[in-house]
Amino acid sequence: MQHRIEPPILLSRLMLFVFAATVVVLFVLFMTMEKMFPLNRPQVFFVTTRPEADTVVQVVDMPVDDSSLEVYKQAFIMEYVRARNEVEKNASVMRQKWGNANGLVAAWSAPDVYDNFIKTGLPNAILNDYPDFEFNCPVRFKGRPLKVKPNQYSVKFEYFCENNNGQTMKKDYTIRIGLSVENGARVKWNQRLNNPLGIQVSEYILDGGGADPLDTVYRQ
């Protein structure tokens, strides 16, 4: 009776074991790679760049639905009024929004409209290192902007300020706003998401006379 395995038989069994283990390892490795890199399915990749701040994109005319464009213009006007008039307690936020060349008010305003804006009381004070203040001024609209004629709208809103002692000022305003909607408008690359259609406010007039809301706040 044979009590030991001859060397050739032992070697063949070892080789069979090594081969089986190799197959298992390769199978597990293949499954892992397939889960990590699903090469049998198309993949979408996005490549981002960091262009210079003065890089511009050109807005070209595209067929759009008139009703959708009208809704966009009305929403744009409401956001512009908020950006221009709403006040927060943190002055650094206001300086970034109002004074930065890439800020919302500058990006959404024609040059002469923006020049008049920064001359009003509160923006002028804040942009000249006015200290932090203890009040904020929200805007509440009274309906959507009313179209007066092509690219000219009238918007009504309630404007008031609050501090730690409560409400300090409340007044209704009606603003006439004209829009510049130009085919081929040039938009800075870093503003393309804030203003994809290149629309700017070319007219900002307080109906009925009186002081600008930001002048009124400054005198409180």
C-alpha cells in the first residue's frame, strides 16, 4: 500500500491549485474594474476651465416663445429691484453686491444707470467705508411688473427697514424701468449665468418724484 504522494503527482496538484487561485483572483479583479469603469456603457465627462475675468461671450438671436421671454423679463426686473434696494446688516456683503465691477447691480445696469445708483445716499456711504449698521431693508412686491410699452415696465413695491427696535420706515414706491435687449450683446464670461440674455436696465425712474429709496434709508 502506497502511503506517500510521488513528487510528480504533488507538483501537478500544486499547479492545479495555483491555477484555480489565479482564475479566482482574475475574476474578482475583472468584476472590480467593471464596477469602477463601466466600459460597456457610454460615459459623460465635463471639462471645466478658468478663463480670464474679462473674457466675454456673445449673445446671438435665437427663436424663443414670446410668453416665456416676457416672464423672464418680469423676473429679471424683480431680481434687479431686490439687488439694488434690499439692505443687509453686513456691509461687506453690500459692498460686494453694489460696488464690485462684477457685482449684480453693475452687471445688470447700463453704465449711466449704475453711475446714478452709486451716487445715492446709502450706496455712496457704504462704498466709502461706512461701518456695519444694525438694520435690514427687505422689498415686498405688489404684483408682477406691468408692461407699459415694449421693454418698459412699471413695478410697485413696499419698502421698509427694521432694526432691533422694530420697523423704522415704510413706504410704497413705483419705479419705471426700461430694458436694453440687444441682439449680439456681449456678456462677461463670469456673468453668463447671472445674465444669460445680456439684458440691462437702461432706465430707472422713480414715478411721482421724491427721494430714491436708498436716499430715504440713508437719512433715517
